[in-house]
Amino acid sequence: MEIRSDPKFHDWASQQPGYIRDALYKNTSDPFAAARAIDLYKADIGKKTTTQSAASSVGRSSSSAAPSSGRAKFSESQVSRMSSAEYEKNETAILDAIKRGDFTYDMTGGAR
């Protein structure tokens, strides 16, 4: 609710690609996409998460894990299969991959 009421968030969202805006404003069935967009906002503004990230609070479960060090590449589908613990372990690397452009959005937009 804090982010939702912040005008800076809406300014940031208005400057994002359509699929990110859609995940935030038009999305009615994929809370994970909205949570990932919020995580991207937090990464862009440099906000450190003190508890769970928005995406980890969605609570997906899986046995897949991504490397937690180095310059790993990630995809939406890979992250969506992670458990909350796996996401938390890899959160910094995932957000770094998003910043570097090494994150593949394979579940939103035209991929569906």
C-alpha cells in the first residue's frame, strides 16, 4: 500500500515498457507478474528489502534453483518456479540480472 500511494511509483511506471505497466495496472490474474514489476521498481530506486520481496511473498514452490553468484541470467519462468527460499537466496542476482538486461521476460506480453 505504501508504494501504491507513492506518486514516484506511478511516475516510474509511466516510463516503463507496456508489459510492465500492464502487469501493474491491467493484470487481473497474475499476481506474480505484478510482484516482479514491484521488485523491479525497488531495484531501480535502490530500495533494500528488509523482509520478503514482493515476488517471494507470492509463494511458488519448485525444486529448481539458479546460481547465486556470478553474472547469472534469469527468466520469468525460471523465477516463477522458485520457492520463496530459493528466490530469497537468489534475489540480489535476479535484480542485478534485471538491471543488466540479462533477464528474459518469457511469460508476459507476446510470450503468452
